[in-house]
Amino acid sequence: MTSRLDLVERSGGTRPLAGRRVLVTRPQAQAVELVTRLRELGAEPVLCPVIEIAPPEDTGPLDRAIRELERYDWLVFTSVNGVDAFFRRLRELGREPAVRGQVRIAAIGPATAGRLRAYGLAVDLVPGEFVAEAVAAALVERGIAGRRVLLPRAAEARETLPEILRAAGAAVDVVPAYRTLPVEPPPEALERLRAGQVDIVLLTSSSTARNLVAALGHDLSVLERPVAACIGPITAAAAREAGIRVDLVADEYSIPGLLRTVIEALEERMR
């Protein structure tokens, strides 16, 4: 049985992932663009969603924040999911026009910023590095002391961003806009993984790493063969904590950056 990056012999020119079987752990509703790109690159996507996005158990805090949006100086989004969840609730409450021009908007990265622009909003801040610490640093540099910040995000997110902003003198309201829930992945996807019929595992969030291990019954031997590629250092840290051996970490913390890192690693092995 071949293993890990020794699979490069199956690479194919302008289709650099030709013949690679790539496990996609994203929620099924969000995997379409990634699956399309993988196929364009010659890969065979193996759909194995291990999480799903759900509304918060209690929408009360989010609703109150939306109704009082004019009180805030900054609206900060740390994921595409947060943007979609926020605007879904905004529309349900009939408050969508209230967000336009009334508050400055920060996005953690280009994908999140792109989704905000798709809703017709201008984005005032995108940090050079796509992690919470960089968002916080950029806001602090702008002068955040005394400002009110609304942070609609996952119910189970890290506390790093609000803690840094509060330490810098900001008043931060963190409201759950959505939940990330584990789901049972397709049995055939797990069977292919156990049978050694997956070459690359893409981990796009901390929750995908943790829930993939849980779905495998914590049998980490199954993950010894395929290349484990993480979208960024936070996901990589969570994967290692869950017991996964991390092979690749994207330099640019985005789906295009993740795919580029995988392709570059394969090409490097071919030289």
C-alpha cells in the first residue's frame, strides 16, 4: 500500500490532483465550490461531512443586537457562516436596511469579506493574516478603546478576539449566530477511509478535525495513510490535539490557500 505524498506518481500535468481521492469534511451545503474545484484539478472528492450548521438554541441575544445595531461602532465577522446566519436573521426580522452605512465592518479574511460584499456591504477592514488575533490587532491599531463592537459568531468559538478587544478598552457583545453540530457521515465514506481508499484529508475547521476523529470511533490508525491538510494553524492545533498527525498547513488560511498548499507539496515531491 502506497502512503502519503508517495502518491505523487499519479499526478497529471495541468490537473495536479489527477487520481487523488480527497476526503471533504465540510458541511454538505458548503462543499459545492470545493468539490467543483477538486474535480477541475483532477481529484475524486469523497464527501464526508462531519458537521452541520444550525441556528442558535436561543435567538434572543442576536435579535436584541440586531434591533440595537445603531449602538455599535464595529460589526466583526469571523466566518462566512457568521455572515450568512446574521443576514438570515436580519431578513427574518425585517431589519436588513438597518445595517447599511450605520456601522463599520471587519472581516477575518477574503472569503468572509466576499460574502459581505455579496450582500451589498462595504468592508472596512480585512487583516493580512486570516486569524482572530490579526483581526484584533488591526482593530486595536485603528483605535478601539471606548468603541462598541458586535461579534456575531459560532456558539462554540475561541475567546481570543473578544478578550483582546476588551483588554484594549472596547465594549464587546458576543452573540451566538449559529451552532456547529456533529453529524453522522456517510458510511461509505468512512469505509473508503478505513480501506485505504483516500489519499488526502482536508480539514477546514477545528470542528471538522474533532468530529472526524469521533466519527472514526477515535481509531487514529485509519488516518495514518492519507495526507492530512489543514486550512490554518488553529485547525492544525485542534487536529493535533485530537490525535491527528498533521502533514500540511496552509500559509493562506482559505480554501484556495489550502488547495495551493496541497498542490505545491505534491509538486515538491515530484522534483
